[in-house]
Amino acid sequence: MFHTRGWLETLRRTYGCRPTVLTTAGPNGDLNNGLVLCRVHSWLTGRRLVSLPFSDHCEPLAAHPEDLARLVAGLEALAVAEGCKYVELRPASGLEAAPSDWRASQDFYLHRLDLRPGAKAVFRRFHRNCVQRRIRHAEKEGIRVSIGRDPDTLRKFYGLVMQTRRRHGLPPQPLAWFNNLMECLGEAATIRFACKGGLVIAGIMTLQFGNTLYYKYGASLAPYHRFGAMPYLFWHAIQDAIARGLERLDMGRSACDNLGLVIFKERWSAERSVLSYLRSPVDSPRPGNSSMLGRRLAGVACRHMPDRCLAALGSLFYRHID
């Protein structure tokens, strides 16, 4: 998904990130490897090369270690030529060909759920109390699921995102980001709502590429968590993916210290791996780093500012920090 033209166009439209591909292939030869990256130019956090910003992971496409080593060397040379502060790779697996002066700049957990055993077998592996029981409870409560891609659906989903991010003390992603995802990815992007008595109480956005379904965003109304709407939406998406022959659910990255989110994903029996983002030079500061006090003050501000101000903050904030 994160290599596709639609995803790259979304990055360009929303944040002005210019995509580039490095390859060892000549102009008249077959394109047999590639490393896709974006140039990030920020007056606040500087110039850098990232593969890829705002993406959970982006594997360099090279079958041979020597090709990968040449691509990484070319990336370093490009960074020097363009005066970048650093370069960052976000592979889904470790890179043995990375030079010794590259180090992990940040670690995340990545959870993936194998869908190949089928719906009944997959359901049996879910945590009995925290997942299976909540799905059955949602069914008993009459939670209804609707699916859409139209502008009205997106508007309602963004309203949920706004409330959820406010509750967490964070600015929302720009509305333009979600608009561009829907426009550039077309039918590969889907929004599902859970409704209770005509009220939308939760929603998730999923993306599809090949045999993989990607969970990308979720949002909900806190007073209605007791109805089990989010587990029910996940189960609805999983059942639909299995029925269409998909083989894997990519549940996305989680900060290693976000224990609540990590535990939620592992209760679905998803397999956990470590995402290590690699950077050179390794001692360059990460955009958006701030003190604990600064983050707490920002969280308080986000919880209390008007919606228009919070949305404007998100539009300004995100283009500088990833």
C-alpha cells in the first residue's frame, strides 16, 4: 500500500512531499529494484529524506543485498548533495545491508493477523472476554454497521476523529489528508461506521492492497464504549476481508510504551514484530521531540481549544513532524 501511486499522491497533495525513487537499473533495462522516498522541506524542522513519511513502514524493494547496499549508499549521497539533516528508512524488517553508522532512531510494534485459517478459526483465537464477548454484546445491543466512501461519510468520520484526538490531547490529522486518501485511493479506501439507534458511535478506515487489508484510523465516542462498537467494526472488516479472499490484516504500528493499544491488538491474536526506523546520522534530533512538561501543556490546550482552532493546529503541526 505504501508504495502505491495513490498513497504517494496523497502525501504530495496534503503535505507537499515530493516522491522520488532510487534504482540501480539503467534507463534501458528492467526496473528490478527501487527505494521510494520523499523530500520533506520544513522551515520549522529542516530538510530531510524519509522513506516514507506518514507511513507505518516502507520496505526497500531489492532482492539482492548488493543492490540494497548501493541504494542505501545512493540515498546517503543524495542527502549530502541536497543538504539534508538526515535520512530515515522505515523497513518492515531489518536491513542487513545498512552501513554500520546507521542506527535505530525509533522503535514501534507492528501487529499482523493471519486471515487464511478462515472466519471460524480466526474468531476462536480472539481473547474470550475482551474480544469475543464484546462482539457478541454488540450484536445483542443491535449495533448496525454501514459502509461508505462518499463526502458525507467522510465528514462524519472526521467529526469522530476530531473528538477522539481531543480526548487524547492531540490535534487531528488535516481534513485534507482524509479527503486526499479517499480521492487518490478510490475503492481501496473504506470507512465503516457502527451505529446505535441512528447515532454514529464509532468508525474505522481501512485500506486494501493485494491480499492485505490495512487498518489505518479509528475513532469513537467515549460514552458508548460499553456497547463494543470498535471490536464489532474490526470483526465486520475481518469477515468481509476473508470472504473476499484476503490473507492478512495489517493492524498498523503502535508506540512501544502505548500499552493500552498494544494489548488491544494482541487480544486479537495478531503476531507482533518490531519496526525499527533507521537513520543516518543517528544523533540528529527527531522532529516534534519536546519535554514531558511541554507535551502535557500541549495536551491540555488541545482538550480545551475550539474545534476550528484544533483543526487548524493539526493542519500546521503534522507537515513538520514526521
